[in-house]
Amino acid sequence: MPFQDELFDEAELEVSLEDVEQALAEAEAEPKKPRKRRTKADGFDENLPRIQVRLTLDEAEKAGANKTFFSKVKEELDIVPAQARVIEYWQEKAVFEQEDGTQQVACAARPVHPLGKCLASVQLLAWILVAKYADALPLYRLEGILKRHG
């Protein structure tokens, strides 16, 4: 049989095991790399809206100090879930007197909606389309999400 010559190669197997054990010992002896600290360049995008939370000392803790100052100690990324709001369009109208004694009303132009008299804003329609077709959420789940948000 072609594999029978490998049945009695215990000496080669011992050497191979010693090589593996030596490699493991060297790998364990390597010092761990120090943890990389975040730098300003690693932070969040500067164009994101920011909210400052000022952590203040009370009067007893500030008593006797020459001056106080603030320093930034932490940044956190925060996501605000869907916020429902109503957009009210108020249309300015002007009344003009005509020479024949009648009145004429002129109205400011209203933005054109792609679905006409639809109650959903263009942004809401875009959110629904992205959730349904890009995120693969069925409409009944979108309905549940909107119910949870009131």
C-alpha cells in the first residue's frame, strides 16, 4: 500500500511536534501591542449636529476657586429615531380691487407634490421607499414602527 511507509515515521513526527511547540512558545513570548488611543482625526464627522452637555460643579465645590473652565472629556454618537412632525403650509393671499369694482385674489405658489393631494410629505414617502425596498421591511412592520412612534 502506498501509505504504509508513513506508519513508522515516529521520529519525524516527534521533530514536527517540537517545532510546533517552539513556535507556540515564541508566539506567547511576543509582547502585546499597546492599545491604540483615539485621536482627533478618529473622531466623528465635524458636519454632524452637536449638542453640548455641560457638567457643572455646585457652589460648594467651586467655593474658593480663582476661576473655572470647561474641557471636553467625551464624545458619543446618538441616533434619534423617527420623529413625526406636521408640516403646515400657510399660503399668503392678496386681495386686489379691480377697476370695475370687483375684487381679485392672488395666492402664493404652493410646492408641487408628486402624488397630488397625498397627506404624506416627500420625505416620508422617501423613508417608506427606502425602508421597503432597500431595507426589505414589509409594510406591516413599517406600520408597527410608526404606531410605536405615535
